[in-house]
Amino acid sequence: MTDSHSTHDSDHDARNDDIRIYVNGEIVHKDEAKVSVYDSGFMLGDGIWEGLRLYNGTWAFLDEHLDRLYEAAKAIDLDIGLTPPELTETLEATRQANGMTTDAHARLMVTRGRKSKPFQHPHLSQWGATIVIIIEHSAPAKSLLQKGIRLATVPQVRGLLMSQDPKLNSHSKLNCILACIQAEKAGADEGLMLDPHGFVNTTNACNFFIVRKGEVWTSTGDYCMNGITRRKVIELCRANDIPVFERNYSLVDTYGADEAFLTGTFGAQTPVRELDGRLIGDGEPGPVFWRIRELYADLVKRTCVSAC
């Protein structure tokens, strides 16, 4: 599809052709940034990551992102090899090496490291974790607010806790990639994924909200990524007298919603135009969406004071 887009769309920035990337203790030009073909992340998707957004010289909600990263590392028995303050220093060094002050997005990745043989057992990773930090100049495309995202419900389920807990921001994203492919083949931009019980859950890339008669609904949170932006939106609604509910709800509830939107670190809040070929409301971003987006932007301004 030539007119498809995603929640991570941004305009081309030529400065990204010359960025520096952190790889295991060194900050090198992007053309020199390499990891071994024996790396467990490349070979098996054995790793975790965080996406972080830079505003006014400050990484938004950094402590919460690091808490989530280290909790995930503990869950999969991965030793990052750096303390949170040390990792923060590394992130800052990479930012400074690129001269970035705002409108930048970081992908902080940690894998179990290089393996001695090309097999699955984690004990074959014998040289410690691989840490890579990519920071790009990147601002969400303004067209996302004008066009909105078109979703299609997909058969891939997100949230089978007994196989891969969705609260882990893991490198193993194949189910989400397949969901995105399925949605694109159905003529949409991204996929809406249900939970194991058939209730509306999340998209392949972001957390999902609807608005019905002034009430904001999102999933229970049991089967979706524990998104930091998702949590901030819920907290902002509660603090500003916007009724918000974490609950089970169906596709029928969603088709009849007045508004729908996505949340994520990159785009903050992105409106949803349609689902399964049905317009949500009138297909335009609604008043509750704009109110929440305004509250979130104000929160970022208050918490991201320039550190330059």
C-alpha cells in the first residue's frame, strides 16, 4: 500500500545519516556500529529494550523506563552489567556525542550477549550482555494527527502469559510483526490484537484506548505492555476528573466508540480514524483526545526541565 503509515512515522532528517551509536563501551559512527552474528539478540531475539524520548535536554520519565528495563532483566535472568546510574551516564554520553537537545528518540537495547555456539541454551552466552544505544533526531509526523491510524483486527493474540508475558519489552516481537503484516494485507496501517479471552487488548505497537460518552476505556492491563505513556494517561484522567476505566470490552463496544487513540513513547497520543473499515465517531480526533494530549504535553513541560 502506497498510502499506509504507522504510529512511528517521522519526517526524514539528514542529520541521522551521521549519528554516533553506543556499542559495548564505545561510541562509534553508525557505519561502524556492529554486533557479532553470534549475538543472542540477533540469533534468538534474546534481549530487552526501552524506547526513550528527549524533550528540552531531559529524557522523559527516565527512572520509570529504567525500572521497567531492570525488572525485565531480572525476570529473564539477564545481568545488564551496569547499574542504573552507569547506564544513565552511558545514555547521556551518547546524547552528547550527537549534540542532541530535543525531539530525539533513543532505542536502548540489551541482549544476553555473544554465544560460544549457535544454539539456544543461555549458558552459551559467556561474555556478558551486549548493550546498544541508538538515538535519532525524530519528531512524529504532523500528518498522523490529520490522517489518524487505520486499524484492522488481526488473529494474532497478544498476552499469552504462559508463553511470553506481554509486560516484557523483549526483542522477540515476531507475533507483533505478523499482526502488522496481517493488518497491512487487510488494507489498514496497524493491527488491533485481542487478549486470550477475545476482549480488545492492544495494537501491535501501542496501547489502545476508546472514548464512549465522555468515558475513557482501556484494557484491564493484564495482557498488554505496561506502557508508561498508558499509565500517565490514566493518571492524568484521574487527576483531571475524566472518567477512566481499565476493563474488559468488546469489538462491538469499540465500533460504537465516539473516539479512539493510541499511546506510546514516540507519538505520545495518536488518533485512530477507523477500525475494520468502520469510522470511529466521525473519523476525526475528538475533544477528549485533544484534552488528554494537552494534559500530557503540559506534564512533559513540567517534568522535562532543560538540563543543557
